[in-house]
Amino acid sequence: MKRRIKKAIEEAYKELVKKKRFPDDDVPSSHLISIPKQEQHGDYASNFAMVMASRLKMPPRKIAQEIVSALGDSLDFEKIEIAGPGFLNFFISDTFWQNSLNNIRDLGEHFGSSDAGAGKRVLVEFVSANPTGPLHVGHGRGAAVGDSLCRVLKKAGFQVESEYYINDVGNQMNNLGKSVYLRYKEAFGERVDFPDDCYKGDYIKDIAEGVKREFGDEFLKKDLSECLDFFTKRAVDEIFSGIKEDLREFRVNFDNWFSERTLHESGLIERTIEELKERGLIYEKEGALWFKTSEFGDEKDRVVKRSNGILTYFAADIAYHRQKIQRGYDLLVDIWGADHHGYVPRVKAAIKAFGKDEDILKVLLIQLVNLIEGGKLKAMSTRAGEFVTLREVIDDVGVDATRFIFLTRKCDSHLDFDLDLAKTQSQENPVYYVQYAHARLESVFRMAKDRGFELPNKDEADLSLLNAPEEIKIMKVLNQFPEVVEGAALNLEPHRISYYLTELAGLLHKYYTRYRFIGDDPLLTKARLVLAHVIKIVLKNGLELLGVEAPERM
RNA sequence: CCGCCCAUAGCUCAAUUGGAUAGAGCAACGGACUUCUAAUCCGUAGGUUGGAGGUUCGAGUCCUCCUGGGCGGGCCA
């Protein structure tokens, strides 16, 4: 609808230029169609006249007047008003809204889809937690946002792939294997000193116990160096399968699992560095190899290979992102914890070094989750084994509520996750408000069936009977859904969906209290059942984008 | 010392990307179940958008400075 109006205005303008009513000038893309907050300002508003005023050197209200007269009857508007400093306010007829219900009904689960993404290929990389311990709550936030974003982008016409980057090399891996080895020895009654750089969580003990059960004392006499690889692999496999299980349960889907190890084994990192060296972007200093990221906007150069010959994490990331680019995506979305923000300029620098516009990469920084329990902040550290796992929260709070909490905030705002509140007072969570709306509509249809009503065919229902202000308002909001999805996709802000659904649910609850879907008048009942059906479609489609279930009863 | 992010109702958060009189939920107070689910609805109250300037038709949103909070600034990841 917004596009239709915008186009109509632009055509009216061109028409007026031809008639020499206006001097010829480009139409700036900055003129927008918006939905006014005040109903008296119409269904849609345009700021066209105000945007053009300074360019055309004409008073905005005069421009608006010309546009209105040129628009004439080109669209079936109820009326067009000029208001305030020069807003064009468009009022749409009730008939239009009523008929739109059939349109939504026909589209069904596809309603909300658009071609805004124009089939562009997007890679969304998220979670990417090191396989050194189970996922904790903070990872959950990234998982929920990333997964929902993928769903939203798909809906908006992008070709989307989701990817998990596995940091399965480096010192941390050795420390992990060592930690299990030590716990293994401990399981046989040996006293061991547990170093600070080892992982102290109970899950390490569980893995060690598993090794003991399966292999007995086979490794007891062996030196750490002899069996480190075994213990490391064992630990990674076990932890990682746990991570995958948690994600599955959290309804988070990944198309690709990308192992950092493969970058090393294939020699891609070395080759990438070689290539950069040939282009003079790598130099040696104090025994290490440095990448001139400062030539591409970073504040200083960065080491890619340490003086001990070991590649840095950044080196792998350069190769990884280059490899992503070569896979041919139009857009790369990386979702990181906000504590990695200092890392953004150097990765963007790498991308520029490969001749790509840095805007091909969008980094979403997810603020850390503060966990509150007993009114106190809980410290979280994987290494110290102090953390609340995602699984724990899922089990206590539920997948739907947890996802909704994460998706009802902009990701760059700090999030206080109050465990006690989420566990004991989960009724306060707005997710139930939305789900309840869906369940209520299901219940209406159960009752309708008992009373001998079915959802009528399209030609059976007289939608013009739906003329109550509340009904018209609902129809308007229903029609916003595709635009909300589009906005959420283009701005990478899945939280918009949650707010939209809360508003729609609120309108339903209000309507439900005041009117009855099933009444004495069969014609009115039929029409309202169509409305109920369409609201249900939109609620369900929206909840699907959040990865939250639409229950039939509660 | 330098850089990035945040600051909106008592609390948790929105605000269509610069639009018109800043909105929801929770908490507080007062009402509504004989009718499709009260996990709901109606009403009351709650604000100098951290502070000061600036840009313009118009600023919570943009620019500068200040205050307060978070996070970074390693040949760690």
C-alpha cells in the first residue's frame, strides 16, 4: 500500500512537471509514506511536499495542493487532506479494508511475504560458541535473534543461509583436553592440582567419568602428551553434540557448520596471507607477520602470525570472511557478543582489502545478558564453571517465553534476565498475551462448529457488515504485517515482529471483550468468522517468524 | 588516556529511521465473568526523553560538549 501511494505521488509530480506547474527536478528518495500515530491524520501520510519545498522554492502547502488536484481519482481514496505544515493525509475507504480480508485469506501462510530482498543471498553467522562448554544464557540471546532474523529475511524475499563457525583449534582446545585428562585421573582417586587455565565446570567431570566407564584405566599410566588428542577430541565431540541438541530444542536451525580447523588443514589461511603479502599488505616486525589493516580504516595494524609461528585467531577470520565472500553472498551478517566490538574494524578492513565494500558485512552486536537471581547479579564465566546454561533456562522457563524475552528488545540494549521473575511469574511474560489471542480464536472456531457454523466461503460472507471502528482498526493493522516484516528484515531488527504481534493481540482482546464472533445473526457471524480466521493467520505467521508456537488452547 | 555502545513513566522496553499531541506491558489504585477461555477488558495515575548548546518547517532520533553506566584498547580468543 505504501508503495502504491508513493508511486502515485511520484507520477502525479511528473505529470505536473510536464504541464510546467513545477520546475523539473529529481524526486528525492527521502520522501516517505508513513502511518500516522493519530487517526485523525489518516491511514497514510506523505511528507513529499515538505521534502520538496526547499528544492522547488515553493511553500509546501501549495505543492501539496497541486499534488492533490493531480492525484484526482487515480486511487480509490476516501479523501486526501492537506494538514499541518504540508502533510498529505490519505484516508482509505472501509470497503478497501474489508476486501483486503479475502486477499489475506487467499495468501494464508504466505501472507507477510514480500520481494523486498529481491532474492539476494544472505549468510547469517551466529552463536559460534567455542565448544569448550555448554551454551549459556548469553548464547541463547544471540541464537534467538539470529534464528528469528533468518526467518524474517526469508519471509522478506532473501535467500538465507545460517552458519555456525566452530573455533575448534588453538590453546583453548588443549586446555579443554587437559582439563578432562586431569578430571579423569582424579576419578581414579589421584590428587591433582587444577590449574587456573583449565575448565572447572562439572560437565568436564561428566566427560571424564564417561571415559572411565568406557576405557577403564587405559590412559592412567599414559602421559598427557600421549593422549591429549584423544581427550580433546572426546571432549569436543561430546560438548558439541550437547550444543547441537540444545539448539535443536531451542528451535534454532543451522544450514552450515563451519569448522575453523578446515581452514587450517586446507592451507587456505596460509594462501590468503601469501596473497596479501604479494600485494604488499603484510610485513614482518619483531619476528611476527603484520597485516596493514590501518590502511583500511583500522586504528593500527594487526598480527596474523605470531613470532612463535602460530597463526592468530584473526588470521583465520580473514580467510573465513574472504571465503564467505567467494561463496558469492550479497550480504554477510555476523552476530557477535558486544564485548567483541573492538574486532569489527579489523574484519571490515580485511573485507576492504579484498576489494569489497565494507557494507557487505553487517555486524550485529548483541549486548551481554545480565542474569539476576535472588535480586543479585550472577557472574558468568565458562572457564570458572560459573554460568547458567541455556538448557537450564529452557527447562525452567520454556522455549516460547525465553525466545520471546530475547526477541522483545533491540539487541543493542542491555538485558536483565531475571530468572526468578521468568520462572515464577511467567504469566507476566507478554508471550502469553499473544499466544492467548491465538488460543482464543481457536476456541471460537471450536464453539462455532458446535453451533453449526463453519468458516464461510468467500462469496458467502458479506464483509461490509464488518464496519465497527474496532473491526476497521484491526483490518488496518492486519494489512501492516508485510510492511512490518519488510522493515524488520531490511533493518535486521526481528524485535519489531514481537511488538507488532503484541499490538494485534491487544486489539483482538479488546474486540473479544466487547463483541461476539458468534451471535444470533448468522450473516454477521459468518463475516466475523472470516475476520477471526484472518487474525489467526497473521498471529500464526508472526509467531512463526519468532519461532514461538501458536497454541490451539491454553 | 583513547575508542565503541547505552541512558525515554517507579520497573522492563517501544517509537515506522528527521514527522504532527512520546506509546505498551508490569507494578499501584478503582471497576467488569449467567453469554465464543478473566493468561482478558475498562478507567485513574505516572514524562523538562540524563544535562547544556547547535542544525531546520519539525529533534527522543543528527552534530558538539558535559555527566553517569557497560564494554573494549595483547604476538589471547
